[in-house]
Amino acid sequence: MIVKKTLGIRAIYEFGGHHLLWLTAWMVLVTALYHFTHWKWITIPWLPLSIIGIAVAFYVGFKNSQAYDRLWEGRKIWGAIINNSRMLGTMVKHFAAGETISAGQLDQLKKKMVYRHIAYVYTLREQLLMPAPWEHVSLHWLWGSYNRRRQHRLLDLAYQEELAEVAARQYLEQEERNAYDGMANRATQLIDRQTADLLSLYNSGCMNMMQHIEMQRVLNSFYEEQGKAERIKRFPFPRQYGSFSFLFVCIFVFLLPFGLVAEFSKLGGNGVWLCIPFGVITGWVYVLMEMIGDYTENPFEGLYNDVPMLSICRTIEIDLLQMIGEGNVPVPIQAKNGFLM
């Protein structure tokens, strides 16, 4: 997630500045061809070109709106996970010893449930970061390689210390970790184990039926929010919208210099060369609008526009550890170079 109020020139160039190169080359080619050959027939009237531009802008705007909805829904899902995690922590903290369980045994079980939930949120994050075929990090050739390098710089290099600290904190016992080996969805199994421990607490008299029902409702809410996140992850933004939006922008940018060169040639003299800067700027705006929506539609792929899952998981970890009185509590995740993951 980008946390800077404004993006610097370097950040803008890294995101879409390379498109200025081929846009400039295309505008120069058409303008030079018109200027030196005087081929009037290669020009097109500005009116139909402007109609195409308006149509493309509406279409790209619709795509960006829907892509933002996917990003914002992903953030709301993790916001709900934070709130429900706090409810789970405070409920577990205030269980009282029952008839068949001592205070010491209860404290161990409380700690085990809190630890397991911390392991759950980190496991869910790892599962959501697994690349899907339609995401940028899964693309082939140069573009996919470029995005994989960007992901590596963010996840493996910038947050190397934080991820190493997460790996070092073993919140699950070795026996329990081994039990999840080979499971298709480890996060789901962790909540299932929480339910089993909850039933054990109920049978031990540590809670009444109403408390048990409410506690189970909180656990079930994690299944609900996890399912919502998996729906976004596993169901792509409809490719007919994404693909045709890209195609329409390409058509408009291709036609753009043929319309601009005719308009600027009316200025006389060397006025025709103004087609180059204005064409590059106009084309770049459309290309960036397309790219913004394209990168926003996947909020769980480990790139700059992601929901900051690592930071959210750390927030949950800190809250729950402090609830049960742990002294060794990690520090919050800080933004690196204006990005928070």
C-alpha cells in the first residue's frame, strides 16, 4: 500500500515512465512522416478521434471503479478480521477455571488458542499471496519478470527482517505443524482446531452455553471473511472488461498522432512538431489510467497497491499478545520507502 501523500518523480517513472519512450517514438515517427512526405491522406479528422477518446475514457473509468471496489473490499475484509480477532482475544482471556480444569491448565489452553490464531492470520496471508495465473507476477516474458523483481524487492528485501522475525516465532507446536502438512487449506484447519479446543473448554465448565455460542460465532466469522478474501483472490476481474479496456486504449493511442498532426499543421511552419509533446502527454494519461485499474484489481499479489496484510497481521499479533500479558511483543510494521506491506 502506498502511504506517501504524493508520489515523487522517481516513483512515477518506475510505475509508468517507461511508456514515455515508445509513445515518443510513435509520435515522432508519424509526425516526421507527415512533415517530410506531405502525405495528407494519413491524417484523420479530429471529431471521430475525440469521440473514440471519450468512449475509451468512460470505459476505462468504469473498469477503474470496479477495480477499486475489489481493493476496498479486500481492505474491509482484513478490517473485519482485526475486529473479530480482538473479540476472540478478549473472550479467551476472561475464561474462568471450570470443574475439571485447573487455573494453570486453563492458562496454557488460553495461550495455545491465542498463539494458534496468530498463526492463522499469518497463514491466511501466505495463502493469499500465492500467485494466480492472471496476476502480474505470473505473466511471461519481460513484463512478468519485471513484476516478479518488484515483488522480490518488496517482500524479500525491504521486509526481510520482519519476515524473518515472523518465521522465528513458532506459534504452533511441532506436532500440530506436522498435522497440517499436505493440507490444501491450512488456515481452514487452524480454525477447525480452535473449534475443537472451544468445545473442550465448554465441556470443562469454563463457559456456559450462551458464551459457547457467541464464541463459536466469532470463530465462524473468520471462515466468512476468509471466504470473501478467497473469492477476490480466486475469481479474476472479468477478463472481457480488462482485456478490451487494454485493446481500446491501444487503438486510441495508435490513432492519436494521425488526428493531432492534422490539427497542429494548421499552425503553419514548425507548429506540426507540437504534435509530439501533446501526443505523448495525452497518450501517457490514457495508458496510466489503464495501468492503475489493471494493478488495482488484484489486492493480494504482493505489489505496491496491495492491502497491507503483513502490517495488519502484526497489529493483530501485538494486540493478542498484550491481552494475555506476553512481555516479548514485536514492534509494529513500519513503511519502507513510502510503501507499507
